[in-house]
Amino acid sequence: MNDNKKVLVVGAGGFVGGFLVQEGLERGCEVWAGVRATTSRKYLTDGRVRFVEFDFDKPETLDAALRQAMPEGKWDWVVYNLGATKVNTYADFNRINYDYLRRFTEALRRTDMVPDKFLYMSSLSAMGPGDEKGYAPFDETMIPCPNTRYGASKLKAEIWLQSGDMPYIIFRPTGIYGPRDHDYFLMFKSIARGFDFSVGFRRQMLTFIYVEDLAEAVYMALEDAPVKETYHISESRAYSQREFRGYTKECMGRRFVLPVRMPLWAVKAVSVVAEKIGVARNKPSTLNSDKYRIMKQRNWNVDTAKARRDFGFEARTPLRQGIGKALEWYKEEKWL
């Protein structure tokens, strides 16, 4: 239990953020939700939640926002979950995923509010494609080499933390899924209609982390992990697209789903066109050059030994069970 620990979750209004807030409350923490003025609070309705509004495009306002939220003392822990996975222009990746973090940590230093631990939610995409032939799992000793602008912006933020005196812990989770998620929902929706689209013809190994397991890992690390360490967070095994489709089909009660494999060249062409349309409309496109490189990647195997050793984390929700729980929520909410 973490009674009386004061926790600030920055980026609390997103898919993962709401679960981070709720996990903190369930563990007995005092939790502040860091949001923007325009952020939806649909999943932040617990009366115990305290709110802090930040405007990261106006860094001169951050000091006052911090002091107003915490007039005396500081937060014991800060979980920085703010970030963008798709943007209008690639410059926005740098602005949102790097500049916002830099501005926020500078404000913490200026106000003398550096926490005991600062957990930064990065991404496995910071590592790049890895071993595409032998499928060796990613571990934390490997040198990151991102091949997407998204991954590069997350790595840049990691390097910023590593170059200073912030007592950081960096998480690089793999594919996060569960209730409220929109990205994997599109795959579930397609399978519900009888089609499972995948990219490329070579074997692809996928890894996942159920969102509630990720939230649990965050607080386990805040309590027990040493600072200035980086962790890959995933279920301890990988799955094929066929297994993902099979579990989903089983949970939905479907007898038949048609697997449709798209050649890489076709997906690349569609991604380029979709990206240009998105730029013209000033609206982020789900398909773009970054997304294509992520879908093209064959190896998402992850070695989770370090998290298990340092703070005892082992994902409790296998993919089959997690898909079932997610689908149940989607049905209850009339998404499916």
C-alpha cells in the first residue's frame, strides 16, 4: 500500500492515463490528474481526484500551475504519460513528445518540486526494428535505433532525462490494449466483420501489455525500482497474428474470419496517400509513413527479465484473457 503518497499523473486524460489515476487511488495514494483545459474528464470522475491544468505551449505558465496545485512541499512521485502517437506534421512529434517534457522538468526544477521518482512513459518504438532475422528479443542493453519519427521523439525525451539530474525511471511498453483503447479496437472491429487484415508475408511476432497490468507495473516500479533505470514492459511471451485472430474470434463466438494479407508495397502506397490527405485536411491520419514502418516491423519480442528482477513485475493478464475483458467492455459501451 502507498498510503499518503502524493502522485501527479501528467497526461491523465488519455487511454492509459485514466487507469494510472485509478490504480493510484486504489493503492491509497493522493492523486492529482494533470490535464489540459480541453482534456476530456470522462474517465476521471472519482471524487478523490484533484486536477491540475497545464498549458505546455505557454511554458511561462507552468511554474504558477505547479505552485497553485501544491502550495507547500512537492509530489512524491510524478508519472509523465503525456505524448502523441499521430500528429498533423512531424514537427509536432518533437514539440509534444520532447519539448513538453523538457519544459515540464525545467519547471519542476525552478519551483524546487523535483519528485523522489519521475516515471516517464516512453515506447518500445524508441528501439527501432531490432533483429528481423533471428527474432532475438529486445532487452535494455541494446542500443536504440528508431526508424520512425515517433520513436525518435521518444528517444530524444529519454536522452533529455538521462542527461540531467532528474530521478527518472523510463518505461518502454509494447502494444498497450484494453478498455477505452481506439487503436486495437479497429482490429477487433474488423474481425467482428469477418476480416483480419495483416501486413507482409514474413513471420511477425507481436507482444502486448494489458492496460491494467501496465498501471500496476508503474506503481510497483515507483515503490521498489531504483532510479535512473530503463525497463521494457510487456507480457513475457510473444504471439503471432494468427493467435491474436484466433483468440479474438473465440471471444466473439465467430466461427470463421477471413485472414487478408496485404503486401508491403501496397500498404506503403496507401500510407503515403493517406498521409498527404491528412496534411491537406490538417487532421492526423491513422495510416502514415511512421505507421507503415511500425506495421512492417517483424520482431516485437521483449525480454522482461529486468523488470521482474528489479521490482517483481510479471504481467498477470495473458492475451486471451485480456482480449475477452476488452471485448466485454466494448460491447457494454456499444462500441461493438
